[in-house]
Amino acid sequence: MRKKLVILGFLFSWITFSSSIFALEPFDEGVFNKIKAKNLNKQWLLILWSVDCPPCFKELELVQKLRAENQLSPVVIINVDDNDESAEQRAEIISQFQLGDLPNYYFKDGLGDVQRYLIDSQWYGELPRSYFIERNGVFHGKSGLLSEKLLINWLVETD
């Protein structure tokens, strides 16, 4: 029993420590408007992902790799799992890919449809999903795994 308590204490401490490294914030219309305003006149990328989407992990890994190699344009990451049970997993995944310093958001519990519609009324939830946003604020959505070449062409700052 004592051994179990020690292990649970260690796990709780580790989760608390790793969660304090970065913040995942709830996504809503106000947050979305702030994100768009902050990135106006910038070329940026919005990545939508889920804890049960292996191709999403490939994209997160690719962003991690490109960030280590180059100066990238802004990237915003939103976890679309709209259940509180995913909170620990999403934090672990963001930590695993060392993306905690990027803006990270998540869909609120039970509001996935509403929040998905807020981003794009034509998007029905297929993942991975990414949006390439031009400097003038125009969104271009793409479903499916992004290629490294496409990401390099979009993300690597040239000016």
C-alpha cells in the first residue's frame, strides 16, 4: 500500500510539474478572435489534432523538427478532443513533441461541434486538419497529413 502511495505521489508531482511548463487554454470565440488579431499581417498556421489521431502526431513531430532547424512563422495548435478525459493525454503529447511554448488550446467539454463550426462551417471533423492563413487573414483549409515540403514552404520565414 505504501509503495502505491509513493508511486501515485510521484505521478501526481510529475503531472503537476509537466503541466506547469506550459498552459493549454480552452478555446472559444473570444480566444479565436484574439488569435486572429495577434497574427494579422503575418503568415501563420493553425493545426487541429486529436489524441487518437496517429497522423496528427506525425504533423506535430514535423513541426517540432522544423522548429529545431529553422525560424518559423507563427503556429497555433488546437486539440479538438471535447472531453475532459483527454486533458492529461493532450498535455503529455504536447510535452512529448516539445511544443509547449506555442499557443496551445483545446475544445471545451461537450462543445466540439460548436467550436468546429466557429473555425470553419465547412469542416466536419476529419483529421488532421490544418489552416494556412495569409497575411491578410484569408484561411485555406487542408485535411490530411501535411508534407514536409509544404510545411517548409509555408512556415520558414524568408523576410
